[in-house]
Amino acid sequence: MSWFSRNRHWLLLALVAVTTVLAVGTVGVGLVAVLAGLAGGAGLGAVLGDVALVLSIAALLVAADVAFVLAFLVTLARRASLPSLPENDRVADGFERAERLVPPLSRLALADRFAVSTETRRERLKERYVDGELTEVEYERQLQALLAEADDAAASAGDQIEADLAAGGDQATARRAADSGTTSTELESDAE
């Protein structure tokens, strides 16, 4: 991990502070310049030109400030260790919908952090059976469905790992292709 990666949040916080100070300073200096121009008898066109220049510079600084604040918050969210999050289906579903609407949010994996684990779902099912909400047949059927779902998820994760391992030899070729803008098959045919 590089120094920049480890200290990204501090760098972004410093950029937020600098752009905020520059934006406030620009507005302050611009206000003084406009008032001085009005008091000095400058023409309306010159004063409006100063106002437009100050506002455009301030708008650029505020836009940069907002971008740095958002990047800082995303970096903090990624660094946050949240081991004891409550498992909640509604919250997980809400984050899943938000991740579908705003794809960059999926990099935070908040839906996965709030998702109810298979163990918790099994415990809830067992409690419902013990409380008499489910018959033995319903309990066994739902338990089998839950275990089958967990097995499918584990199998698909295993398949993804195997695919990643199988593609390991092709990663360098794929990386070169992505860097050069060509396809990996074109690179392989060029190598032959």
C-alpha cells in the first residue's frame, strides 16, 4: 500500500480546507474590490465585470470544494470498520436499491454489511418453529430452501474464485490490452 493510499483521507481533508479558505477569501476580496469600485466612481460595466469574475472564480472553488468533500466522505466510509452492524433486511434492501440507482455506492458494499446472515435466518426459523408458528413439515421445507440458497451462494462464490484463478495467467495480457485499448486476443495474436 502506497503512502498516498494510506493518507488519502488526510490529503482530501487538507484540500477541503484549502479550497474552502480560497473560496471565502475570493468572495471577501471580490466584495472589497466591488465596494471600492463603487465608492471610487467606477462605471457600472466595470463593477459588473468584477462581480462576474469574482463569482466565476468562487463558483469553481466551491465546485472543487464539494468534490473534495464528497471524496473525503467516501474515503472515510471505506476506511470505517463497522463490525457490529445490526442485521436488517429492510436496511439491506434499501441500500441495495440505492446501489442500483447510484452505481458508485456499490463499491461501499453497504447492502452486504447489513444483510442478514444465513445463521441468523436459520436461528429465526428455529425460533418460529419452537414458538409454534411453523409445523415440522413447514420448518423442514423452509430450512431446506435456506440451506439450498446458502449452498448456491457458496457455489457461485467458489465458481467466481475458480474463474479468477483460471484467468490469473491472462491478467497481464488483459491489463496490457486495457492500457493500450486493444483486445487481449489481438495482443495474444501479436505475441505469436
